[in-house]
Amino acid sequence: MGYAYIQQKHADKINLFYRTYFNPYLNFHRPSGFPMRVMDEKKKGKFKNVYNDYLTPFEKLQTIEKVESCLKPYMTIQLLKQFSNQLSDTEAAIQMKKAKTEMFKSFKTTEENGQTAITTKDRVK
């Protein structure tokens, strides 16, 4: 979100943005590096993390044996796969960026208790 002050009255918009766009993008479309711990040959008794495994969190979830037991009763891997296949990674990123830009445009500059809310020109590109 950034470091600028955002008034509390915008919290609902921010929460909606996270639930609707940002969290699904991170969980289904943005790869993350998952480390594998290996023994460091140069330092006896020490381990180092090697990042050779880049998957989305959803792809990593699917690698768990008996993954259905990790999910809530009403959730299935098939439902999650359907959701993940609705948009390509690029489409999801573009949609999330547009939603973020629109959200910031809706914020107005106001003075309240000596603090200024973020303006639309602050870090939205």
C-alpha cells in the first residue's frame, strides 16, 4: 500500500481491494520462491536455503499429500482450480493494478488532525 497516511474512512475500500484483487493475485498468479534447506559444504553443521522451487502458493498447496484434509469442508481443489483458471497471470496482474489505481483515485486530499490523506498522484503509476 505504501507509507503515506490514509484516513480510516477508506479502510473498507482497502479491505475490499485486498479480498477481491490483491490476495487472489498473490495466491493464484504470482510465483514465490520456496527454499530447500541443504547442508553448506563450506561451513560444517550449517545449512543454507536454496531457492530452486518457484511456484504460486496454490501450486505449492497442490504438492501436499492428502491436501483435501488441509482445506475447509466446503472447499475442494477442483473449486480452487476453477478459480485459478478464470484469468491468466497477466490478466490478473492488470486487473489488480487497475483496481488499485481506481481505489487511490477515489481517495481525496483532506486535512484532519494535522495529517494529510494520500493523494492520487502519490506512487500510483
